[in-house]
Amino acid sequence: MSWHLVAGLTLALVPIVLAPGTSAVLVAQYAATAGRREVLAVMLGTATGLFVHAGLAALGLSALVAASATALAVVRVVGAVYLVGLGLWLVVTRPPRPAATTAPARRNVFLQALFGNVANPKAAMVYLTLPVQFLAPGESAAAAAFLLAGLHVLLLTPWLTLWAVAVRSAGRSRRLRGFTGGVRRAGGLLLVALGVRSALAH
């Protein structure tokens, strides 16, 4: 794998990781109402879901690369459009607020995070379209999908840990919600820039 691929995927993942989504909501929810083990279960469920997406994307991307260079180019364009759309959505919408809950069994928390991630169409689109944006000729699309998952977990785990600590310390204060909103908008603008760059490059 080239450094260009690693750097490109890492840069593209940063706003996706920082923008509060399902995993951040679950972490905030259980950090506020349960404990560290429940937060860890959310992280494990999320990581498992990301590798499920990578596996599904690897199958589809490998077949696509083998079938048609034109089809691969179409996926690149669709991916660029998706990045711009996702970025604009992050800019114009507000981050979700964690809901009050009781502390369920950790297995249920794990499954909640896993299914929430696997059933997320935004995550599926990221794993289907993002790896091909940075592939060099001869590089494996399937390997890039699993590299994406590994990088995603490496970036997401410390961020969710900090998120849990912040929620535990600050609760659901207006100050915290303002911070997450700012992160969401900044991340959205970066995704738009990445999408435009990808569209112009291809």
C-alpha cells in the first residue's frame, strides 16, 4: 500500500470520525448513564461493524475492478458527489442529542452499536466509494477497504474515549453541544473540499 493511499484515507476519515454520529451518541448516552464497560462495548460493536462494511465493500470493489475500468470511474465520481453531499449535510444539520436510558446488558450494548453501524447507509457508502478515490494503478481495492477499516478504528477509538470523558465531565451542557456543532460543521466543510478535489482529479 502506498503512502498516498494511507494519507488520503486518513485525511478523508478525520471529519467522518470527528462529526458526531450514531457511535458518538451511544457513547455519550452510556457515559452519562452507565459506565466504562458499556462505553467499551459500544466501541467494540462499532469496530466490528466497520470491518463488516469493509468485507462487504471488498467483495463489491474487487468484482468492480475486475469487470470494468469505466465502472470504477463511475464509482469514483459517485464517491466524490457523496462526499460533497455528506459534508453539506453535516454543515446544515445539528448534532443529535443523547437520549436518557437505563443501563442494559453489555452484550445488548455491543449489538446495538454493531447493528446501528452495519445498518447505516452512510457508512456503507463511505466504504464502497472512499477507497477507490486514492487507489494507484495495481493496488488492491479489497485491501484498501480493510485498510480503511483499520485506520477508521485507530482514529475513532481515542476520539470516542475523549468524547466519553467530556460527556462524563460536562454532562449535556450547552457548551458541550456548541463544541460538537462546531466540530460537525468544520468536518463537513473538509468533506466538501475532499469531494471537490476528487471530482476535479478524475
